[in-house]
Amino acid sequence: MTDITLLIVDDHPVVRDGLRGMFAATGSGFRVLGEASDGVEAVALALRLDPDVVLMDLRMPGGNGVDAIAELARRGARSRVLVLTTYDTDTDTLPAIEAGATGYLLKDAPREELFGAVRAAAEGRTVLSPAVASRLVTAVRAPATGAEGGALSARESEILALVAKGTANRAIAAELFISEATVKTHLTHIYGKLGVKDRAAAVATGYDRGILGRS
């Protein structure tokens, strides 16, 4: 199996060293391609090194993480961004996810949880720490009961359930024997009915409204 390649972005050298050592200690499965100390450097290195996953801190002098995430999305970077930070406030989590982060994890996460999150991010699956997921539910609760409304169709509920499992659009299309474009159309309708803007918020709202059961 090919190693998952990583770029570590954090303004504290001791944190970068610790993460590099942690991934190296696994023996296989991960390979750190480089390190960056701010968002500007992160964008340049990510575009040059093309890692599978960028581990991104948020608050850094010289270029913050949210701006870097948005710039990577604008530049069409292949890399998935997994936020790894100390902060779980609304002013940090929501902008990062809206900018295009695949996942959001706190630095106090256990080692195995971090490894699992990196693997999931590399596959394009959404990864959220419990605290962040809870905040997303709170953030989307008001819009979810607003004017958008409308019950999900059986097909839309089926697709949302697959999204909640971390299934990518292409895999959803294959499983349901529909085109990927049709999946995207269904997702647009789901977002509209739930009053959300992205997959992570749709899943959080789905749990909150009981569409996916209760988390």
C-alpha cells in the first residue's frame, strides 16, 4: 500500500517536530514531505510537493490557516486539508470548513484518532472532532428550521446517509447506479432543504433533525 504523504503546517517548531516523529514512529503508512511555519509558505509547498494531506494549524503569524485553505481551494490543489489546532471556537471552525477544509481535529486528540483522521482525509471523507461537530449542529440549527425547509426525498435521505458514512460522490454514484452529476444535483437540493452550504454541515443537521438518527 502506498504511503499517505503529508505536509505539516504549524508556527511552533516543537509541534512540527513532534508530529513528524509521531508519523515516522508508525513505521509505515505515512510519509512527511515537508513542513511550513505559516499559511503563505504552506500554499507554496503544497502546490510544489502535492501531498495527499495538509495538516494545517489556524492561527499563525505571517499567514493564517483559513486564508491558506481558501487559496489552495482557489488554486485547485489536490491536497486535502485537515485542520489540527488548539481552537474550537465558532470564529475558527466555521470559516475553516467553509474555506474548504476536509476535516477539523483538536491537538489533544489521541494518536490513533489523528492517524485515522489523516487516512479518512486522504480518502476525501469528512472528519470532525466531537466538539466541532457539536458546534456545527448549533450553527446550522437556526437555518435548518427556516424558510428553506422541505422534507428530503427517499433518494436524498439515502444519499445523505452515505455522505454521513464518508462516502465520496463517485462511490455514491456507483453504489446507487446513477451518475456523479446526478449525485451533485441531489446534494444541491439537500443543502437547500437543510439550509446548509457543505457536506459536513448537512450531516450535522441531518443528525440534529433526526434524519440520520441521533448522534
